[in-house]
Amino acid sequence: IDSCVLTYDRSLYNVADGVLFFHKSIAWDLSNLPKDPRPAFQKWIWYNVESPTNTGRKAGLENLFNLTLTYRRDLDITARYELSIVKSPEPFVCPQKNKIVCWIASNSIRISGTTVRLNYYNELRKHIDVNVYGRAVSGASSLRQEDYYSTIASCKFYLAFENSRHEDYITEKLNGPMVTGTVPIVLGPSRENYEQFIPADSFIHVDDFSDPKALAEYLLQLTQNKDMYMRYFAWRQYFKATPHLLPPWPKQPICAACDHIAKDNTFNVVHDLFWWFHKNVKGNQLK
């Protein structure tokens, strides 16, 4: 993206075309917001990559932001890990696998949605071996960041379980297996929602099965049938996924914001930020 300058120099605040505010970094008392008035031409961009379930409702943010940057499509700027089109297809070589199912769960179990995915894991492991890593599950192995991709690649299937279920809320948990050549098993929004972003035959959705036992039986069937298993990688003839943890670190969301304000002069003031972001959340949360 040309003609963009990104800076942390707050002395340039009065001449900046846009200011990005990462929601988690905003103080609860708003004490770290700019003290000077906002210039009339300036965009204040609310940047949040968490779901409504995990977004704190900080009082006093009404009528402040005139652009939004999140994972959702019904807003100004959308940030997500998208597949790109392959211009020169190369034959897909499946990585060597020595595990059936893996799950990396690094965040502590604190919310109801996270408990749902933990419960599903506990039921699933009764019927199939699951290698689990991270702080969220008692007894799980630790995992260094530099081993993230190689660990996922060593598994036939990966549990890409979101911590809450909301439309469009599909995170880097899906990106990892898509990059490494592992079949993602997703728990999140509906299959129809996933298919708006990735090919229908590139993943397995837990909702396609009556219970974890039925899913486990299907996974074991795939481990015994190479042709059936390899069909989940047919999409690689046409698309590729970009790693999100390897340097240089992706700046896609910030660059997308910079590109947007360079091309679009319109404002969209969010009068009631949390009504807008949390609307219909009750019906979309994991139960």
C-alpha cells in the first residue's frame, strides 16, 4: 500500500489523517485517550479483533469513533486472514503425520463459550486420541511459538475451536491448519458462514455430526482411507493461506485502515458503540 505513513509519534496527532485505537489498550477511565480536540478532518478508528463475548463495555466511548475496524463485514474496514488465489499451482505434498488430532488452547478457561469447547474436547477424547497443548487445559504440554506450525503440520486434524460463536468470527485458529496442510475441525459460527470464506471441502464442522462420538468415528475412517482424506486438500490447486505467526509480522489490519482512509473520505460516526457491536449477541453466543 503506497502513500501511507504509520507512526507512534504522538506529536503528529494534529496532522494525522487517522488515529487507530486498539480497544483492549483503551483505559477503563479513558485517561489515555488524546486530550486535544479531534481535528475535523481526522478519522478515529476503533480497532477490535475480539468477539462481542470477549469485548469489555467501556463507558464513555459513544460518539467518539467515525470508522470501525474489526472481523465483521457489516462495518467500514474488515480485518481477517483471507485465502489468496494461486497463480502457478504446484502439487500439494502432505506433511508427514504422526498424530491424529491436535489442539492448541492457550487462553485460560474463563467464559461460557470456552467451557463449551472444553466440554466438546473432553467428550471427543473418549473416542479418539487428542494431543493438546497450551495453558487452557490441565495437564497439556507446553508449546514454544516457533514450534506452532510444525506441531499442527504433524497432525491429521486440528481442533480450530473458537471461544465464542458469532457470525463472521473466524480467527487465526483456522489459519494455522490451512497453512500447514492439516484438516481443520471447526467449532464456531455455522457451516454456511465458514463457506463464505473458505472452500466447503477444506474443513470439517462439528455441527455435521450428531455428537463427538460420531465425529471421532468419521475421523478414524478418514485415517484409514487416504483418498478420502486427501480430498480435503483439493482446494490447494486454486488457493493458498498466508502464515500469521512468521516474520515479517502481518500488518494487514493497520494497512487496510491506511488504505481505506486514503481512498474513502466518508465518515460513519458510531453513536452507541456497544449496542451496535453487541446487537443480537444473545442469540449468537455458544450455549
